[in-house]
Amino acid sequence: MGTTVIDRLEQWGPDRCESLTQDQASAYCRTLTLGHYENFSVLSRFVPDRMRDGVCAVYAFCRWADDLSDESGSAALAMERLDWWRQELDRCIAGSPRHPVFVALAQAIDRHTLDVEHFHALIDAFVRDQHQARYGTWDDLIDYCRGSADPVGRLVLQLGGVQAGAATLADSDAVCTGLQLANHWQDVRRDVLERDRIYIPLDAVTMPDFESRLVSTASMGHAPDRDFLDGYRGVIASLVQRTRPLLERVDSLLEAVPADLRPMLWLFAAGGRTTLDLIERSDHETVLYRPSISKPRKVLLALQAARRGQGT
């Protein structure tokens, strides 16, 4: 396991919080953002300069909340730390930020008029992770994504100065939900083994003893239960089909945002679409391994995103 923010709690935690200047806090958020790579670096050359510090502050907020949720070792301790994180958010909103992430975030909130309820919604989603690890229906899972993914997209629109109407917000929410779902289908094995979480909704499953057979197959890393693997492939295939139209709504979203935002937004959606493609090419066997985007493929997508900035 790599370094997480848990390792910095003695320096910036509930019991002690060293102060940083605005410039130091912003530099910390940039370093944290550059130090974590998912399918694409959050701080890429496609993030407009005018919103770069704000994007880093929002990412740092999410990174801390995510690690406090997932790396605390127990649900009880995670809840305690997330409560502290919400208190730090309240201090920030009240005008007295203490933690370096909130020193940087306070400036972004003020400069870009960010809706602080989006940050509360994100914390609510991490709290939900502590008491819900299974989802009975597709609608229940979509409701989870409304708190865990959609607020990020809305914050990005606000950072970009987009005066979004209902249709644009709906497109943004769909893309963000699609990205979250693509990650869930990609990370089935890791979520089961490392977090004891299953995001596959039960109403998408018809086979008996699905959960026990899923856990057994993921734990062994191979498929002695051939009937289960065949059925699992069908389940993931159906979920991929339901997810893809959400990501396709990026096309109408791009029409509603300034030109300098389009390469970045297109690239994130393209990462989700490519993840779905890779799942399909792996015959949907994400219970056995995690398909990931190769470096050459990332370079190609980045080149395609750059052309978006040229209007092609």
C-alpha cells in the first residue's frame, strides 16, 4: 500500500495542525494532486490555468476524505475522522481555515463562488460507505453516485465559470455517474478483497449464491466455478451496457461549456469509455483481474483531447 494522508495526521490531524501560508497550502495541494495517478492525472495540461489551483484544492479535499474513509482501519475510526473533516470544512466556511487543504480551498470557494453543499454531499457519501457495502437495486447505486461523484462535476463547472442550467447539470451528473460506475465494474475484485464492498446491484443478478461465489472466485484468483464465471460475465456485460449511455452525454455537455474546458472534460469521459472497452475486451472477467489503460493508449487519448482544444 502506498503513502496515504493517514501518514500526515500527526502533522495535520485532529490533535495537531501545523499552519501553512496560502502559497504553501496551495503548493501542498498541487503536490498531492500530482502524486496520485488514476486513469489520468487530475492536474494535466488540459486543466485551464485559471482554475488549476481550485482543481487541486478540490482534489486534495476528496483525496483526504477518501483516505480517511478507506484507510482508517475500522468503520468506527473512519466515522470519527470524517466527522473531524466535516468540522474542518465548517471552520473553512466560517472563515477560519486551519488545515492546509482548507486554507487552499477557502481561496477557491471565494474566488469561484463554490457551493459548499457539494463538499458536504461528498462527505456524506464517504460516511455512507461506512455502513453500506451492498446495493440491492440499480436505483440505490445511482443514488449513491449522486453524492459520491456528481458533486465533483458540478464543482468543476463552477471552477470553470459555467452558468449551468438544468440540462447541463443533468449531463454533468450523468457523465460523473458513468465514470464512477465504470470504476466500480473495473474494480470488482479489488473492492471485494480490500474493502469488502460489492457495488454490483442485486437486481442485476439472477444466479443463486452470487455473493459467496463472487468472494470465493475473487479470493482464489481463478475460476473453478465455470457456471459462475459465465453468469458473472453476463452481469457485467449488462452493467456496461447501462453505463455507456451515461458517458456518451459528454457530447452535449461539451457544447455547453467554454472551449478551454472541453479537452479536459472530453478526456475524463474518454477514460471512462476506454475502461468500458477494456472490460469488454477482457470478456468482462473483472472478478479475476483489473483491466487498466496502457500508457500508449493514454498518450493517444491525450492527443485526441488536444485536438478538441483546436476545435476538431
